[in-house]
Amino acid sequence: MTRGRWIWGVLAAWLALPAGAVEYRIDTQGAHAFIEFRIQHLGFSWMFGRFDRFKGGFEYDEQHPERNRVEVVIEMDSVNTNHTERDRHLRGPDFFDVKRYPLATFVGDRWTELGDGRARLSGRLQMRGITRPVTLTVTHMGHGRDPWGGYRRGFYATGTLKLSDWKMKKAAALGSHAEEIRLELSLEGIRQ
Amino acid sequence: MTATFHPVRFWLHWLLAAGLLAQLAMGLWMVQLEYDHPLYHRLPHWHRSLGLLLAPWLLWRWALHRLRPLPPWPDAPWAQRLAGAVHAGLRGLPLWLVLTGVLFSGADGRPLWVFDWLAVPAPPADLRRWGAVAGDLHVVLAWALLALVGLHLAGVVRHRLRDGPSGWTRMYRR
């Protein structure tokens, strides 16, 4: 049931495509897409983690970049910080509560070109049933034919979230250095 | 019917009873500690260490039962069957708790430490993918063990009431 939900979300997003935009499916199958995050450990160092399973797509319109749109659905139980005990804690009710909220969804639909291959993408991230605005700084890395007959386009994006926006029970206990979490995404799409 | 147990059975029983109850208490407490509590890292470390230390004694007790089973205490057939099942659980569940604990805590391939003086190698790479499942199972098994301890104590009370002091002195008094 919950596994089926993202499929309909992504399908609905694609059906709503404006004409002229080109659809891309994010290449999670070939693992040419990464959602990484980092958060400070008490101000001493960065702790890195990632989500191993997610799906999504984007629309890219060269003539009308303001129509660009991204949708990504993340399976929250795929969190991986190279520490199984910590990951179990993160999946539990203290943080992500994946039993109740198995998915997080990002829909980015306000694209502002900044020139020089850079852009700002604003949208909404739904996580733990709470939706908050998020803005990513996007770098357009490249596009073109791949050696196997496909057409690809890829982006690198960064953004910052405030944990308190998502009301995770134990987030405040992580201390003042861990109020913010940095996101780092590398998303490569295959033209459909 | 033996008046008392052999000292090996007697001491194994109480060593493991103390060890397992300490593990249950630590396990249930440590996951509720606040992040800045002084024991936040120490208690899980002790829990992992003691769990590994208990493993050989658990195996010994399990093997002892396989090699030299004791006749059941005279009682109604249903009570003997129930006691047999509870005892089997009390011998077997802790071994599964050690196994799931090792799979969970060793799932990242780093060695498991017995306090700071013995590094036990992590489980083989093929088994590490079961780490997350083992972690969930570990908690379920712990509650099941606690329930069995409850039944075990109910059995003690039953024997005390039914058979008088001889109903518990064989494991209670040397």
C-alpha cells in the first residue's frame, strides 16, 4: 500500500507536465543519483549519511526554465549512516518514525535561473507528515547522449534544513551545533 | 528426586540468571537515556560486552541439558509440559538474543568489543545485511524472555505452595 503510493505521486506529476518540457526519470536504477546529508556531531566533526532508496523524475524546459519541476520520493527506512544501531534509532519514533511516515516527498516547482549554469529551486518537503518550504541551490552539470543510446541530464544541488521544522522528538537533544542539516544531492536523469 | 542440584547446575543457573536480568535491565534502560547522559555510550558498551561474555556459559548450560537432561518434577502433565516449554525457552532464547545482538551491533563490519580487552570479529559479510532485522528481533526476543522469566517465577510460587519448602530448596539453598 505505502509502496504503491509514490508510484501514483510520480505518475500524477508526469501527467501534469506542461507542453515543451522534457521528462527525465532519475537514474536510481543505475545508482547515478545520491541523496546525502551531513549534520554536526557536537561541533567536533561532520557526520555523513544518505538515503539508499528513492525515486523521482524531473521536467526540464530549455526555453522556459521557470517551468522546470522536480519530484523525489524518499523511502525513509533506507537511511544509512554506516552504523546499524544509529540507523535503527533514526528510523524509530525519536526521529523519522518510519512506521508512521515511511515516505518523504520533495516537490520543487519554482525554478529561478541565476546564470552560469546555476539556479535556485524552491519547493516543499513533506517529511513525518509535516510540509515545509525548502530551497536548493542547483548547479547544472551537463547533458547529452550517453554511449548506450540514451540522453541524460544531471544536476548537483545543496540545501539546508532546520531539524526543528519537522518536530523530531530527540532532535533538540543533539545540541545547538546540530540544529541544521545540510543536504547534498546529485541527480542524473534519463530522458523518457 | 534429587534434594539439590549439582553445584555446576546450581551456579550456572544463578550466574546466568544474574547476567540475563542485568542484560534485560540495561537493555531496556539504555535505549531511553538522553543523548547527554553520562551512560549514553557506556551502558550499550557494557550491554554488548556482557552479552558476549554470557555466550559460552549459555552454550554450556544448553549442552548440559542435551547431554544430561533431568527428569521432570512430579506434577500434573499440563504443568510438566508448560515447565518443559518455559525451560526450553529460558535456555534457548538467550542464545538467540546473543546471535541477534551480534548481528545487529556487528552489522557494519567493525569488531565487537568485550569491554576494552577483547575484540570479537564482526559477523561474516554475507550475514551483515540481516543487521537491521536482527535489531528489531532482538527487542521482541528480550520481551519474550522477560515474559518467560515471569512464568518461571510463577512456577516457583506454584511449587512452593504445592510442595512446601522442598518445592524450591533444590535451587534456592545449597
